[in-house]
Amino acid sequence: AIAGLKRMDMDSCATAVLDWDEMLPAVAQGAIGVQCRSDDERSLKYINALNHPETHACVNCERAFLEALDGNCKTPIAGQARIIDGKIVFRGLIAMPDGSLKYTTEATGEVEDAKEIGRKAGEKLKAEAGDKFFEMMVEMSPQQVLGQITK
């Protein structure tokens, strides 16, 4: 959000900029994905020139985490990968929509193992939380959450 405020010369309106240690974003938050047909050589040439390999590795790690958890845009799953000192460092979180229960994980490894690191992190949380957690997470409607928040 701060990037948008800066572009509009409104960054002085920001009351706080949250650090990585304070809040994890949604998976692949802020990354831009470009898609084209696999046989479109001309477009692929341009797209490959735009690719940022480090960001691509981080997004692959995060998306593998989300996939391992069968996540979607309605499930409270957060994750962020970064490359620090040549290693990929991943942090992930799953939570009940009302915040009453959450599970976290951290993993570090080689950049070329990004997808595997994300997948294993997701599988770890899935095992820790158990099937009941995911059933409850999906069943909890936004209305139930709002009802609990406003009580």
C-alpha cells in the first residue's frame, strides 16, 4: 500500500508501515504475473526479459505452500518468501477467520529448492492443524466472523 501512496505523493498519509516481523501478507502479494500461450515464442521472449528470477523463486515457494494447503482467496493463509544471504527464507501462517487459532511455520533452504520448501511447509502445517481445523476454517462464514467481531 505504501508504494501506491508514494506514487500519488501521499506517503505522508501512512500511519504505519508494517514490517515482515509484524504481519505476513497474502501469498504472492505484490507480485505481478504475466501469462501467455506456451507456444507464443515472441511473447515469451518479452516476458522472459521482464522476469526477476529471485522474485519468481519466492513466488513459486509461496504458491507451493498455498497449493499444499488447498488454499484459495477465501482462506486465511499468509506466506512470504525472501532471499536472504543467498538462501530462501519462508514464513507461513494459517488461521481461523476470527483469529481464534493459528499455526505458523518457518523454513530455510537453497533457492533452487523453493517449490519443495513451500510444499513441505504447507504439508507441515496441514499435519499440525489436522483436517478438523480446515473444515472449520472453510465453514466459518464472513457473517459469523463479523458477528463475533462486533460482539
